[in-house]
Amino acid sequence: MMFKQFCNIALITMLAGLTGCDSDDNDSKKMAYTHVYPSPSGPYRVGVTSFDILDAGPDSMSPIPNQTRRLPVKVYYPTKQKNGTYQPYFDQWGHQVGYLERVRPKNVPVHPNQFDLDKLTSWSQAHVAIAKATSGRGWPILFYSHGAHLFEVDNTELLEDLASRGYVVVSINHPYISGVASFQDGSSVGTYLPSDAKDVGTDKGFAYFNQVVAPQITHDVTFVYQWLSGHSERFDDQLDESRIGTLGYSLGGSAAMNSCAEMPDCVASINMDGLLLGNVRTQPLNKPLLLLQTPKQVLAQAFEDNGHETYLLTVANTNHRDFMDQNRWVVGYRSGIEGDLIHAIVKQSVGTFFDHYLNNTQIEWPESDAVTIQVK
């Protein structure tokens, strides 16, 4: 496993000089929006709400003993409303932007056309009502887990696109393995790894990630799932708890697969160029599974082991970071594949997979010479 590649992502703070505007939103004159990725493709607009769950059980990853786990949660959902104001891409307190500035390589020049991260906006609107599900039984729910040293917004383009297609998408920040966790009171906590467990290539490092991190972030997902089951009124009782899916990028791929295995109502899962830790390392998921990977083939064994319908999509000329939004954040981002193309491939693959298993539609894989698909 190329785990150091997953966990030591060097992020640059300035973004590509791309702007966009939804065609029927051009009448909004209140402010100039800085969008660096296309508007969502589905028939719905996107609403968003953020909140903290402050009693998520014991925290096995906190540097302070006997702490209760706190989880920042961001939920994207379909809406028909339009309030004319898009939300910032990163958190309002500047914790995420500040983190990215601190980890930016000092010897990398800043492109003259780059924007400041704190000026970026998403395509999501706050304080808008969730649309009523056309099925009459609520919207299917997807749970997303981010990569190590990143945060719940590291795949915003994908998550908003899913919401626009008719999903409630719950993105969870996993404190102490995220770059920073920002809470609604303005406080934050950073990454914490024991000094002898920072390198997963060592015995102690692997044991910590496999026996502590993976179970904790899996519990984060299942706890939020249970919490939402008791608070569906927050979403006007428009959640269909019988149609559940999980997805994750990098380290989050393990959380997605492990939590799907533990939740009886989880129908299908997606691992985006991640790795296998926790129970699924030795016990296959045995549910419908989509694996997206670079040509380094990090998920080939997971494809072989899964005892259910399984799809392995390999995208040529990609690197690990192509499966997140970094190629939208950084002008001059180096990759063998064009940014719009890889995002289109990922959005189409993820969307059609969940549409098939949660909405009973036909699978329509992206048509691209860059994509190789194996099916079993």
C-alpha cells in the first residue's frame, strides 16, 4: 500500500483562476462569486447545513484521555429553493485555510492567476428547505469520509453533484486524523498521531492505524447514522433510512467499507483510491462495491476478495490526489489527466453506481479512453 502517499499530501493554498455561474443564477447581483468548478449536474439545487454532534461516544484518538468524541458534520441535500447566496467553500473561521497555508511547500511559487482560498464559494445554499422526495419515501442517504490530513470538504464538487441528483449526502469530519476539525462555536482541533505511530510502514504505525484509527472513524459513521435516525425532523422527515450508501476517499475508503459492513441498511459502498484497514482488511464487505483507482492498482486485491457484484475502475494517467478537489484548488496542478475529465469520470461513475443500487436504474459508465472497467 502506498500509504505515505495517502497520508502526506502536500497542499498548496492558492487556487486556479476559474470562475463559473449557474446559467439561471446570473440575475444574482448581490456579490461576485468565485467558483472554481462547474455547477452540479442534477435537476435540483443544493442546500447545505452544518452542525456538531457533541456526544459521539468515547474518543480513542484524542491526546487527552477519557474525552467524549465530537464530530463536525456537513450535510448536502436537494432543494428547489434559491436564495441567491452561495456558501464559502472552506469553513467560515479560516481554520481550514490556515491549515493549508501552514502545510504549503515553501519553495513552490504562487501562480499570478491564483485566488485566495478564503474567497472561494461552493454551489451550496444555507437556510433553504429540503425538497420533497418524489418517491414519497424520502431521499436515499450517503455517508462520506475524507482522506487523512484533509477535511469534510475535500470532495465538495462530487458531494454537491450527488445532492443535486437526489441524495442527502452526510460528510463527516474525523477529528485528529483530519487536517483540522472546525466546530460551530469557532473552536478547532488539529491532527494528532502518537509520535511512534506516524508512519504506517512501521509495525507500531500500522497497528495504530489498523486497530485505533480505522475502528474509530468507522464508529464515527455508524454513530452519525444512528443519530440521524433519531433526528429526521431536521430534514422534514425526508430521509429514507432503508436506502443507505457509503463512500470515502483515501483513508476514508476504509471507513466507508467498514461502516457499510456494520450497517444492515447499507446497500452499497465506494472506495476511491483508498486502502484497506480494519475488519475489511481480512473480512470482505460482500456487498455491491465500486473501486476507483490509479494505474498503481492499490485496490486490485479488494476487487478479487469481495463476494458480491464488484466494479474496478482504473483511470489512466492519474495520481492519488486526482480523486479529490485539490486539482481545483491549485493552478498549475500537475497530473497526467485534465481536471475536468477526471472530475467528470468520478461524478458519472459514482452517480450511476448509486443510482443503480439505490434507485434501480441502469448503470451507465463514463465513456472515456482513460477508463478501464473490470466487473465481477
